[in-house]
Amino acid sequence: MSAVTDPFSKCRLPGEIEALIAPGVYPFYVPVEERPGGGEAVVGGRRVLMAGSNDYLALSGDPRLKEAGARALRRLGAGNSGSRALNGTLALHQRLEEELAAFLGHEAVMVVSTGYQANLALSALFGPRDLLLADRDIHASLIDAARLGLAPLRRYRHNDLDQLERLLAEADPAAGVLVLTEGMFSVGGDLCDLPGIVKLAERHGARIVLDSAHDLGLLGPGGRGAAEHFGLQPAVDVQTLTFSKCFGTLGGAVAGPGHVIAYLRHSARAALFSASLPPACTAAALAALDVVRTEPERRLAVLSAAERLRSGLAALGFAVPAGGTPTVSLRVGDAMTCCRFWSGLLEEGVLANAMLPPGVPEGRALIRLSVTAAHTAAQVDRILDAVSAVATRLSLPAG
């Protein structure tokens, strides 16, 4: 009788992760005990600066969002116990969809339970007669959507429009071509070259699908994201977004032409077979949208903090990519050094993010720093002092 293989035998931590546990530099699943506000968190019983959050507008603790969520919780309950297609649609969902569509200038919006789910819903648009061209640095959720879809996937080098143009020129004229990218990239904090992409898409008859998870609420004169920042909001065919960044809560949405959103409502399995967004999160997202529309000073505050962080890191000798977004990544190299850097920052009272493979390429581990509208100039300077101290201790060359 042949030996039986245990299907769980593969369930072991990768060696590089195991190696981080014994030295006490494991940087993941760190429990936050409290969020007192003001750009701080309580970790291990002490207050530290939160320098890894995507809560760019500092709305997650805003009293208006909490009260809106609490009212919806008391009135409508903790959950909907059903999918949007069956019994899980609330009038509150429809109101959020209508207001988002008007805000973004799209014909229709479909609200779902997470930003990841919104991107997975895109898979229904990637048919066998299509061709999907995607930036190499897109988020894991977009890669999963591409895998679930039936369209062949070709990836172009990050923001390399020469390669994108070659791929467009080589495309079968009978294929429906979609270009998939992020507005603001989640790891590097840089922006896509949307003006160049729009020109190429128009020349070759391609559609543009833009993930605005990190830029919606942050960029553009009205906070509509990278597309508005470039003056190209009408040129984006389909736009995905999340409420877990600038909107300070949970949820996501897909925006686009009315017939496309109607098709997704009946064809996107990620939306069809998931319970709908809870009332509290829906109400909080509506409250956040009102803040985005009426308080541009929040965007100015976080962008000011971002400029202080970026210029300070550059003064320390770090290679800081161009752009004024509030996310900056410091390339460290190997995973162990990166995690020692992360641990050192925490000792200095700064909670940042360590990004390791497979989230980044091998040998290119990095520390991801971000600031929010809640961070004061003095707090940004504390982050810079911590980075400088740890880099000196580890004898790391800046850059």
C-alpha cells in the first residue's frame, strides 16, 4: 500500500518568516490595544506614533462617523444576513451608491463589503475574447481578479508606457482590450501615468479600469482621486474604491457606466454571493463622503505632513520617489534587516509597516511609512528622528 500524503504537510511557515520569530522582530499581527487619536496608538501598553495607517484623512475616529454608525446600528442592526441580490440591500446602500455616482461623475455605483471584493468583482469584465494589460505593481486583489477572469493577462513594467504601447499595438484587433492600473500605488505611494495611459487607450480603442483605493478622498481639487488630480476623471471607464482608507471605515464599490454596473450586479460572483455591507459601515461611509466634499482642509493637512516627511527623509539621504503622497517606502534589502529596522522603530515609539516578499520582490524588502491629517509637524519630526536613529544603529546606507 502506497504511503498517504497528508494535504496539511505543506502548511508550514516559510523559513524566512520562522527566522524572524526567535529574534523577536516578527512584524506582523501586532495587536493595537487602543486608538486614542491624534496620530497615536497603544501597543504593548504604551503610546506610539502610528506611522503605517491608511486612514489618511484621520476619519476612523471622527465623532461624526462614529455617531452615524451607532445610529444605523441601533436602527438597522449589526448585519444584514443576506446578499445584495436577495434580502441584503438597504435603502442606505442605494443612497450611498447614488451619492457616490454623483460625486464621481459615473452613471452608476455598486457598493460591496470590502475593497478587495470590489476588485474581485472586476473578474466578470475579463472575458475570453478580451485582453487584459496590467501594471506590474498592481495590488494582490487585482491580480486575483485577473486570475479569476478568462482574459489573457499581459503585465507591463511599472509605469512603462513604451512597453504598454507595444502590447497595445500587438493586440488582436478582434479582442476587447482593458488597461488595469492603480491611481496611487499602495506600496510606493507613486501615481500612475494616467495622462499617458489615456492617450494610448484612446489611440488603440482600449478601456481603462482604475483602482482608486488609496487616492480617492486624498487627491484632486474635490478629492475624487488621481483621475481628477490629472483632470481626467471623465476618461476613466470603470473605477474601484474602498472605504477603508480615506473614508475611515469598511467597504468598497465599483463605479462606471450604468449597463456595466447592472451587468456586474448579476454576474460578479464576489458580490452576488457575499453578505452585504453592514449598516454601521454604510452610514459611516456616507458621513465620510460628506466630510470629503466639504472639508478640503483635511487633504491639505495630510499633504503638508507628507511633504514634511518626504523632505525630511531626503535630507537624511534616503532616496525618496517623486510625488507628494503621504506614503513613502524605504528600501532596506533583505528581510531580516528590514524587520530589525521595523523593530527598532517600534522601540523608538513608531509603528510602521514592514513589507516582505511575496508582497515585494526578493531582496527588496522595505519599510512603509505613512502620515495622516492627524499628525502634527512635531510628530512627523519624531518619525524622522526615529528613522535616523535606527538607520544609524544598523549602519544602513541611506538610499
